[in-house]
Amino acid sequence: MIEVRNLYKSFGDVKAVNGVSFEARDGEITGLLGPNGAGKTTTLRMLYSLLPPDSGEIRIDGLDPTRDAMQIKRTLGVVPDSRGLYSRLTARENIRYFGELHGMNSDSIGARIENLTRTLDMGDFIDRRTEGFSQGQRVKVAIARAMVHEPQTVLMDEPSNGLDVMSTRALRDYIRELRQAGHSVVLSTHVMQEVAALCDRIVIIAGGEVAADGTAADLLNRSGCDSLEDAFVKLIGSEEGLLA
Amino acid sequence: MSGLITVFRKEVRENIRDRRALFNSLLLGPLLFPLLFVGMMWFLESAEKERAEKTLELPVIGAQYAPSLIRFLEQQGTVILPEPENPEELVLNQEVPAVLRILPEYPEKWAEGLPAPVEIISDPSRQESNAPIRKIKLLLMGYGQQIGSLRLQLRGVSPQLAAPVMVKDVDLSTPKSRAILAVIFLPYVLMITAFTGATHLAMDTTAGEKERKSLEPLLINPVPRWQIMSGKMVTTTVFAMASLALTLVSFRIILPYMPVGAFGMDLTLGLETLLKILLVISPVAILAAALLTLLASFAKSYREAQSYMGLVILIPMIPSLIFMANPIKAESWMMNIPLFSQNILIGEIIRDESVAINWYAMSIASTLVIGLALAIMAATLYNRPRLIFSSS
């Protein structure tokens, strides 16, 4: 469960996040939709305590990232915008490294990697060095290392970026499984189809502010449009930067 | 601390698989420098020998004015060449090291018993002509003394009266203390090795990690940032120390093959000496790792970091260069200056001088204090978000 209230963050003169508020519940997929540069990544970075907010309040399962950073990091699984892997380590070693950084013991890491290898279908490449991995393989490893400690809350920044159709389908299935298991999933995207296909709740962000917030049906009602696409464009006020 | 150990283990594993890291830290320094050293010694020795053994060929202008001098020179093994057309050009073009000119008034002055003028035309700024010039001067002085003695004897005066002081050399230097080149060169090489051994790792673990976009995911883990940075610095230090140890071992292996005779040096580097040197130089590895990590953390990419490193590598050279230009006596206050103190101490250890224990302690302590201060700065650097996101 994530609660965000009146979040502000600026870099110099640029107001990246300008009063964002939303909620993300357990057992639901929440999508942050907005054009490039809308403030999605900055919002997520404040959630996983990489950036301190200028003002506003964040609670993740009751914890505050500015004060309980270490504890929050233990309960969060994050697939950030940068998905750099260590190319001289195998996929398994990459995931194991993050497990060790979470203080897990060797046996439970091993068992968890077996589990994730099956779920994410990584058997073909789990013991290969990640040099030369395809984008799809990279994202799978990045997800696996973010999930190695079985976090309750999952944050994903543009998870389907650069993926082909098959990989995207597999990713969506996996995200639905997470919802099924009662996790709270927040993903950011600039792809409308992604939120339409996946998200229970949609938070539309534009210019650092929340333009609209609700289920797909809510948004259709509020905008008076027939299709989600028209609704998005109307609510954001422009087509710029959005992908159909 | 478990986070630090995890980071350390991963960095070691990753970098052992990196050919570039292995080459830079474990091969380049340990192989290149000792070979360079030996090569330099061979070259110096053979050049010195060649010059000493070479017969002196000397063009003479006005040989007809001083037949007895010419005969003396020929008796001493000099080959007298005929008068050249343009002696200045000959010297400037380096065709001969020097030309002797006997002036026309030579016979006249000689007959009057006044100093008879001769000129040596040469270019002393050419290093290679120094030895022949010295030889010519010695020969002319020898001739002058011989004639002078004869003249005194003819007048019934003992030539000894004209030599009131007799100078004798009493050489107290031991073969080891004569190893002057090694005394300058070895600390210099080790100092540079500490830095070159650390350079690649310092850049790869910080700027490289940023460039590969794996820094942000890494920092999301529940490990304090100072532990992550310290793990990286410990890895860098270990690689720098390994580089130093290998360099010393490789010197130990190569030294017996050196042309020792010519320089009269005895430089065997026993195990005890090696360990002492390693003890003295180890804090430099920590200092280098911390300084380079700190600098590389500001760079956005490996390439940018590399451009800083070119300048940093000058730092360990400074003390050695000062010593080469101006050899000074070791004093205890110098032990407080990192790099400087190691230079002195290693020199003393090689010369087999006994060094006070508190000198060791001061050198190690002062270097560690500065190294740790830099390490703390580097470790807390990533608390600033700007440094994390300053990528491309």
C-alpha cells in the first residue's frame, strides 16, 4: 500500500514534480501514465528513497522513505529506468549479488533463483554471462534481481521499454501474477495500451501534476469519451509524447 | 559490514574476469617497469663501455706549430686527423666530438716560456661528446704537467714544490650505497605502480558503473552507501597492493640478470628487504585507491575518468623528480609527508641503512591518515543525488 500526498520536487528552476498525490493498493496494478518528462521517473525515485522530496508525504506500508530508507528498501522491489547488468557476471550471479546485498542466505537465494527462473522462463540463459543479452533477457534479469527478496511492493519504471511483442506479453502475464499474489504493483509508462491492458487504477501525470486519477471506467465517464485513447488526450490536453 | 564484504567479493570476481583490469593492474606494472629498468641499465652500461674503449679521433688545426704535442697525443693512442676545412660545422653536425686548434702564436709563446694557447672546439650540450672532451682535456693537462716538471727540473727546482697538495680518494661507500640509480628508480617505479595498479579499478567501479547504468539499481539495495563505496575502495586497494607485490617479486627475479659489475652495485633484495619495502609502500596503495576513487566518482564515464587520470599519475612522480634534481638529507619531519617519506625510506632500505622504527611509524601513520580522510570523502560522496544521476 502506497500513499503519496502533495509531493514536490524541483531541480533548479525546473519543477519536475509539482504536487502529486495518489494511492496504490495491495492486489492492484496502478499505472502512472504520462508523456516523457512528465515527472514519472522522479516520482518513482522519491518512492524508492533515491531522491528526497522537497515537500509532501510518502507512506509505503506506513513507512516514510526519508526516515526509514533502509527498511523501505527491504520491502520494495524496484525495476528502475536504468537496467544495467554486470556483463562479466552470469545472470544467476547478477541476481545472487542483489540477494546477498539484501542479506539473504545462500540457500534461500538459490531456491528463489530457481523459482524465478521458472516463472520468468530464464532457463536458457541463466548461467550465461549477460554480455550480449537481448533487451527481453535483460529486463527479465532486472526483474528477477528486483524480486529476489520477495518484496510486497513492486515499482517498475517503463518496464516494457524496448521489448518485442512476445516479451511484452510474458511481462504482462508476470505482472498479473504479482497482482494475483496480493502485491501492490506501480508501473510508469507512456504507452496507453499498456495501462489499458494491465492497470486497475490509472494516474495520469502531465507537467508534474496529476491530471486525472481513477479506474478506466471512471476516466471514460469523466471525460465523456468513448475510447480510453480519446479520454487520455482530452485529460492531458495534448497528444504530445504519448504512444498509442 | 556484510554489505561491504558482498560488494568486495563481487568486484573481485568481476574484475578477475576482466582482461583489461588484469592487464593494467597485474601485468603492465610488474612486467614493464622491471624490464624497463634492466633495459636502461644495459643500455647505460654498454654506452659507457663503448665510449671508454673507443679510440679518440681528433682533427687538429695547425699541427705544424706543435710537433712535440702531436707526438705526445699519438703516443697516448689518439688518432690525429688532418686539418678540416670548416671545423665549427664539423662539430655542430656531430661528425666529430671536438676539434683541437693550435694557434699560430703557439711556437713563439712556447719559446718564451709563456702559456702557449690551444683551443678545444666542441659543443658540451651534446651529452655524448662529454666523455671525449674530458679525455682530450686530461691529455692536454698531462702534457702540460710533464713539460712543466721538466722546465722546473732544468732550473734546479724540485717539481714537487709545484704540487703543494696531494689528493687521495678514500671511498667509504659500500657497494649497496653505490646503487644510486636503483635508489632513485625503485621508489619511483613503486610509487607509480601503486597508482597504475589502482587506476583501472577505481574508474571501473565508479565511473564505469555509472556508464553501464548499474549504479542506480545497486543503490536501491538496503546497504548504506558508504559500505558500497568502501567495498569498491577495498577492492581497488587490494589490486594495487597485488600489483606492488608482483612488481617487487619481478624485480627480485630480474635483478640477478643485471649488469652489476659496471656500477659496482650489490642489489639482491632479500626477502626481509622486500617485506620492509612492501610494508612502507602499502599505505600508498590505500591513499591511491581513495584518491582515484574520489576523482573518478565525479566522472560520468570511463573515458572522462581516464582524462583526469593522466594528470593524477604525475602526483607520485613529483617526490622522485625532486630527489633526482636535488638529493637532500633525510630528516624526521619529512616522514610526515606521504609519497615523499616512502621515497626516502625505500632508498634507505635499499642502501641497507638502519632506519628508526618511529620513522616507519610516522610515514605509515601520516599516509594512512590522509588516505582514510580521502576514503571517507569518497564514501560519502554518493549521498549527493547529483553525482548518481550525472550520467549521459
